[in-house]
Amino acid sequence: MLPYCKFFREMETIMHKILVADRVSASGIQVLEKNKEIQFVVEEGMSAEALKAAIPEFDGLIVRSSTRVTPDILSVADKLK
């Protein structure tokens, strides 16, 4: 590999897309905003069907107690880390 190729590969930023499905405190959102490797979407109050439709495109999911993550939802969440 040419040296400049390695340099550009190291500069690539891996973006992780996170779905925030429940209410998170302002300080929690600030933590996400400060991390340049995270892109996040806040979508509170999603139905189970909407969550199942959305989750395949996300690498992570943040929930608290309002959102139930069922085996059915996890079955389509292939990108979750």
C-alpha cells in the first residue's frame, strides 16, 4: 500500500448511526453531540411497527423504559453493535 493511501485511510471517520427512541436528558444528548463518530436521530414514541421498520439502518439504539425492544424487532436489526 502506498504511504499516502494509508494516510487517507487513517483519516476516514467511521460514523455510527444511533437511534434514540426514548427521552434522554440534555446531558446525554450533549455526550452524543460531542462524539464526531456518531450521527444520531431522536425519534420518541415510535410504535413497535415503526421501530421495526427503522432499526435496520441503525448501528445502535438508545432506549429507557418506554420502548420495548422485542425479539421480533431485534430479528431485523442486523447492524446493531
